[in-house]
Amino acid sequence: MGSGIWSTDVYDAADRYRRRTGRSAFSYSDSGARTVHPALDPRDAVRESRDSAEHPQSTPIAVLFDVTGSMGHVPRVLQSKLPQLLGLLLRQGYAKDPQVMFGAIGDATCDRVPLQVGQFESDNRMDDDLGRIVLEGGGGGQMMESYELALYFMARHTATDSWDKRGRRGYLFIIGDELAYPRVKAGEVTRLIGDDLREDVPVRQVVDEVTARWDTYYLLPAGSHYAGNRKVLDFWRGLLGQNAVELDDLDAVCETIALTVGLGEQAIDLDAGLRDLDRAGSAATRTVSKALARLGSGRRTVATLPFTPADGGSGVTRL
């Protein structure tokens, strides 16, 4: 959970091997799997981002994406852009000791694999977790998917030293194009996660729980079925305010995530981040500039937390 160091050379070698042998980066799903991979099963699980001698200032970053309908190609884009994401986070120093977790969201009312959640990783095992995701491509066809179930997991089944020791929130990115269901259904939680809830939980309550410990963003990309839909965008802006962001190019998602983290960590302002993209030869500069203009320079106010961090730190966090 967070050990090791990301290597682009290892990633490139694995990519060359797959191309040479004709294997898919998503071999588990492409081989016909229709059940959650054991490594991504959320039942009775807690996902942790922890400090170590190797990574003493861990920064947790969770990326959960809809894999239903027109969103089913999102993980393939993410997998192909992993080097750009990690390159910006590490080489440009946008975040200290980033630990990345990937997960997938479906529809718990009808899909066979409605929630998949990997581990927080610092090395190439995050690529392995992407490759274990079932790209089901189903969904219920009613402009709703089970985002609220994923939010529930993030609220109640994650633990991070970033929060516990330093009072600093992690980063959560949800990539989708539909509404959440209005309530977390107790029966779905019991069946898929294992908690025995007495009653359903309103989505507003779950969002409040999540955003207490996670800077939470919803990315609505072009090319998805409901891209540009005002009902979807208004729904998420009602829950997350300016952190509901439109993307006019899905290929810019990794750069958008990296610069958002850099802004949140106050490692850069938006202009500096865009210059970094230009220097790297990225084609995403225009899309990222437009998407993140609402977030401004990234400077955050800090406030005293209602607890003392375990390591005796200052007890401040981003707002």
C-alpha cells in the first residue's frame, strides 16, 4: 500500500511486451471476466495510504471513473497517459510522495460489477490495478449510475496518514457523465461492501462526509453520452460547487488531474502549470486552461481542525 517508486522504463517495457505478444493492457476484462477481480473487491475492504521511510509525506490521490456505456473507454485513456500523470506529479514536484488509487463505477441496480476499488500505490502496481478492472459497459439507461456508492466507500472505507497525522485532505477525482442516485441504499452497501446499515443515507450526507477528508472533483468529459448536459453539470455543481469541471477533451484528463493536485498543494499556480505542459509538448494545454480557470491560482485558506493530528502537527488543512 504505497511502497516502491514509479518507473516509466518499467511501464514502457510492459507496453512493448503487450504489443509484441498481442496482449491487452486490460487482459482480465478482455478475456471475458464478469466478476470483480479479488484485488479490487470492495467487500470488507479498507484502502489505506500510509507513510513510510521511503515515502514519509504520502499524498493520496484517488481516481474513480464510470465504466458504463460511452464512458467505458476512459480507463484505456488513463492507462495510456499514466506516464504523463506521474511525470508531472513527480518530476515537477506537484505533490510529495503521491500514492494513486484507481477504481471503477457502474450501476448497482443492474450491473454485475458495480464497484471496483484498487489500492493506493506509488509504483507500477497502479498500472496492474487498472488492468484488473472489468469494463462492463452496461448501466441502467436512466441517466444515473452508482456514484453515491463509490462516495460512501471513500467516506467510510479509506484511511490516510495525510489526514490522520497532518490533517491534510487527499484528492478524489470522479470521472463520469451522469447523476448519482439520491440515496445510498442500505441493501446495496450490505451486498457489495459488507456494512450493515440500518437505513439509506442521503447523497448530500455522503458528499459532506467525503469532502471533510477529500478534496473532491467531478470531471465531465467530452465524448461521453451526456457531455455538456446542463442537468448533469448542475447536479454536481450543487454538490461540489466549482469542483464540478467540464473537459472538452478526454485525452487531457491526466494533465487536468496533475495540475489540479499541483494547485491544491500550492506547488504551482495555473499559469506555471500550463507552462509546464507546453514545455512537455502536451496537446492538453488549451483544454486544461479552460477546465481549471474556475479553480483560480490554487491558493487555499487554512483553518484549525477540530482535532489534533496524531503526529502533533499544526492541524491545518486545505479548504
